[in-house]
Amino acid sequence: MMCRGYYTRTVLAAWNWRNSQLTNIWTFDSNAGYAAYAGQGNHNLSVADVDQDGKDEIVYGACCINDNGAGLWNSGYGHGDAMHVSDINPGRSGLEVWGIHEGTSTPGSALLDAATGALIWKTANADVGRGVSADLTGSYAGMECWGGTSGLRSCTNASAGSAPASSNHLAWWDGDDLRELLDGTSITKYGGSTLLSASGCASNNGTKSNPALTADILGDWREEAIWRASDNLSLRIYETTTTTSRRMYTLMHDPQYRLSIAWQNVAYNQPPHTGFFFGSGMPAPPTPNITLVGSGSSNSPPSVSITSPANGASYTAPAAVTINANASDSDGSVARVEFYQGATKLGEDAIPPYSYSWSGVAAGSYSLTAVAMDDDGAATTSPAVGITVTGGGGSTSITIQENTTGFCSVDGTIDSNNAGYTGTGFANSNNAIGAGVDWRISTPSSGTYTLAWRHANGTTTNRTAKLIVGGTTLVSSINFTGTGSWTTWATVSANVTLAAGTLDIRLESTTSSGLSNIDYLMVTGNGPQAVNCTGKASQRLDQT
Ligand code: GCU
Ligand code: CA
Ligand code: CA
């Protein structure tokens, strides 16, 4: 889900991620038939199955978008800074939405039916900036609501006493079923004492004073609180030290709560809520439908076979080999199929029909297998399929550019200011000893490979570098002589013996001038492949 816009135009788009492809499922746009939905969004949203059809809706503030991308309801009360969705009133069927609203011509706060948006009760028109809902006291049924109301209101709008000192965040911290107040870096009991002061920590979002996260991430159902340290050098996780007699599944077992943790990244975070009433006098919480992970006797491993190529198939180098596999699991589902050549993993596919396209395969004999993983963690390896690739000189080349599957990391920048490069740019390393560029490749067999770099060195001083493969220096000095100008490019190469498998390649400056500008790395030999290393950190050890 991608969501943009809440003061005026509002657009939500749902996407599938399948086979490395994003496909749009639907787009909701207030400019396309939903003009009244403009300006209804909050700085936060909630995801819940409000109409109880087994699919989740997006509660976007004063409006709600159905799971199929259609507008479900719209109160028209406009933008607000805080919203809470849960079974706020367990005496009514379904979920409720407690929201506060800006502007003086709409209610300051309102409780709505989450399925229809119908008004349950509201407070007078006012511009209200803070509001919370939680079960703070067992004296009134359900969750209390406050913010812009006269004091603390029960879920049926009875006066429930004075509003708490804070209208910010929440945590289930002590051992009872009531929820505690979290504000800034402390947690307090409503009408009671401070339970935690996280000294040395700081909160986020200015006057909103939010924690980094509160969520049930460890231990029993009570929530942990995470803040940044005041010096911004670490995150700290605090957990309760109070015991509890309440025994139940973790809060993360509740789908709506778990989704609440997933939407914390939406602008100003708000406390997560469960999809059932959690509080004083609650019945036993719903039992989640749990599948145990593991390969116990009741877990049948998946079955898997390579359907093509056929055993003994032959190709001409450089070959394009599409490997197809069938996989199934009698007591669950197949999570993914991984494709191997010998011990080298070629790739994987999570969506049937399972397949992998292996291109640029050099002459040689290869043994292909597919490994299926099921949803319980069991794995099965298919019978091996042998193929032969002949002719074609036995050697292929790949050129690795500075794209997403190309340069793993650069101690410096990717530039495009000096013309004559290929692809979208070149690596300009820092002018320092030890500055380098990293690549990751795989080789199907050990053998001699040629590594060639297209480079430009606009100075008259030679720039030397060492070649490090898998942490070992294979060539201690490769000379990148001056090319005459920064826009004149030349190629420098080194012949090396590489092992079979996935290899991390690094070219690292041995002088304070840094590397020559590097356009690409070309690898020539027996079927080298570029391996995606997005996010891989630099291998440089002396980096500060
Ligand atoms: C110039 C040139 C850069 C180069 C740098 C260097 O600034 O434009 O591309 O990397 O010199 O000396 O390394
Ligand atoms: Ca440079
Ligand atoms: Ca390039």
C-alpha cells in the first residue's frame, strides 16, 4: 500500500510483489470519482477488517477505503492528528474509530462505527490536536476516550473523570489488563505513579513526543518501549519488570495489532491497538490460528523435480538455459524453490511456475538441482539433471555497470560529469589509500579469468590498486596509467585464477590519489555471472 495526501487530494495504491515484479491492483484517487474524500486523511492510518469479510480496510482518518479500492465511508469531518481503531465499545458489535479533527466547523472529536462511518457520538465543533483511546479504568466498560472532550469520556460518552495529564502514546506495561500512559520518555499509571523514566533517552516528532516504537516484540504480551538515546548513538529497548497473572498469546499474534506495528512508519506514529477488546473484564482473548514451524514427524517435506531441461540435454555456448521445476507440499505450501549448479546457488523463485533463466553459460558439464522449501522449514532437493554446453570457445564475458546489480559499494561517488563512460556513470573513489570499489560475481568452476576495468585517469601520475578476492589479495599492484584526460578511457586487465562459487571482488587504491575513475568491470572466462549485492557494505576494513 502506498498512500499520499491528506490535506487535499488523496491517493492510495495497492501493489502486488510477485516474481520480482510490482503490479498495481487498484488505485483510489479522490480526483477520480471521490471528490468528497479529499482532505479527510490523518498523519496516521489504521488497517483493520472493519466489515469482517476477512480482508483488511484502510481507515485513513475521517474516511475508509475498502479492500477493493472503493471508498467505503466518509464522515466528512476532515483531517486530524490522531485516530484509534479497536473494539472501543465491546457492548456494540464490530470495531469503532475514535478520531480528533482540525478546524472549527467540524466536531472536535467523534466516535464512529468502523464498518459504516456512522456517528455514535461527538463533541462540540472545535480544533483539536491530540486525542487517545485506551482502557484506563475498570469503572466504565470498554475503552475510554479523551482529547477535546470535557475530561475523560466513557465509550458511551459518560463523564469518566478528569482527563489524564498526557494525550500521547500508550503501553501495556504493568500486570493488569488496563493500559498505561506513555509520554515523552516516561510511562505512568492513570491516576497513579510513574512506572518508568527512561533517563538518557529522547522522544521524536517535536511536541508530539513519540517513542521510536512501542510493540510487543519480546517475552509475554506486555509491550516493550524503544527510544533513541539522547546522544543518537543507540536505540534502547525497555521491558517491564512487573509480573502478570494474565496468560495469553503475544499481542503480535493478533492480526490487527501486528498490522499496527507495520503502519508505524506512516508519519506521526500512534499507539497500536488490538482487533479485540483488551481491557478490564474482557473475555478470554481469541485463540490465534497458529501453524508450528519445524520438521517434526507430522511435517511432510515438499516434493520437487526439474521438469526441464531434460537430463543429458546439450547446448551451444554461450547458452541460455531456462530451468523449470514443479514443487508441492502435501501439508502446507511451498515457500520458494532455489536453483543450484553444483554447490553454487543460481537464484530462486517464490511463485509458481518456478523457473530460473541462466544465461551466458560457457562450455562445460553442469549438474542442476532445485531445492524446495516448505512453509514449515522443511527442504527437499530434486534429483540432479546433467547438461552439457559445448563449443563457442568456452569463454563468456560479462560487463558489470553501476546499476542495481552492479557495483556493490564505492568508497566515493558514482559520477557522470566526465563524458565517454558507458552505462549511467562511473565510480569516482575518494582520493585516499584504501578507497575502493566492490563487486560480487559467481563462477561455475575454478579456472583462469580475465578481470578488465575501463578507466580514466586524467592525471600524469600512475594510480595503482590491489585486487582483493574474498578478502585475499590476489594481485598486489595493478597500474592504471594516465589516459591523457578524464574523458579519455582505456582498459587495464589482470588474469587471475578464481575458485568456483560466489566471490567478492574489490579493487582498492594503494596510493593517496585514490583509484582511477572506473567505468565498469568486465569478467571473461567460464560462465561468470554478476550477483546482486544491493545493500552490501564496503569490505574496507580501515574505514572510519
Ligand atoms: C577530478 C575528476 C574526477 C576525479 C578526480 C580525481 O575531480 O573530475 O572524476 O575522480 O579528479 O583526481 O580523482
Ligand atoms: Ca577520485
Ligand atoms: Ca559505467
